[in-house]
Amino acid sequence: MIDIRKLKELVRLMVANDLTEIDLRDTEEQVTIHRPSVYASPQVAAPAAAAPAPQSAPPAPVAAAPVDEPPAEDDTAGLVAVSSPMVGTFYAAATPDAPAFVSAGDSIGPDTVVCLVEAMKIFNEIKAECSGTIQKVLVNNGDAVEFGQDLFLVKPS
């Protein structure tokens, strides 16, 4: 039987290092500990874009600009969605003092960086991958986003 103090220490290590599973085995004992993942949806590995230069602290949320109201069904006809390629935290600007990468009414191209998504302390630049004009911003700065969640609606040009 494993010592309860050892078990408690393993759980503390899991929490401190944000681990979801530990499997330890030796000749006398075997322990497998599993805790629920922080994210409800499965994570899919997506190629990460080059991260910006490391920062000493993650950017604090920029003063929350009001998010455009979710569009009605007929408002979205002909619009293209820019979706999050990963689970993480949405940042509209590179630093708290910087202006947002894009806002409603801005013209964009396929290589335009529209936001950052932080995943596992890595800031991933998200590019539009289409040309047009930003019609709607669907999330607030600092919001948690899911894989495939729409971030912007673009009117193609």
C-alpha cells in the first residue's frame, strides 16, 4: 500500500505543474493518478505561428472594448469567419498599452496578424488567412477561446 503522504505529494506536484496524469511504476508499487483536464474540449495539435519576443509577464487585458453584438443569421451571409486554431487566451494587442491589431472596419490581407492566442505560456500570432474588411469582433480581450471558435467576421474583397 502506498503511503498517503507520498500520494498527497504527487497530487501537489500535478497541480503545481498543471499535469493531468501521472503513472509511476516500480517493482513493488504502481500508481496512476488522473485528474480532469482544464479544457472541456479535446485539444488538437495545430502548427503554431512564430511567437513574439518573450515578455517578462503576460500582457494584462487591454481595457475591454465592447464586443460587437453577435450578428443575426441574415447579417452573416457572405462573411468569412477567422477562427481560433487552438485553445487559449485571446489578446487583441501585443501589449496592454498597444492598440488592437485590428478592429471593425479595418482592411486585412491573408498575412495580417489579427490577434494573439496564448496557449501554455506561448503567444501565437493568428493571421487572417483571407482578404477583406473586418465586420465584427466576436470576443473580448482576455477571453478564453476554444479550438475552432470564431474570433472575427470578415467581408471578403
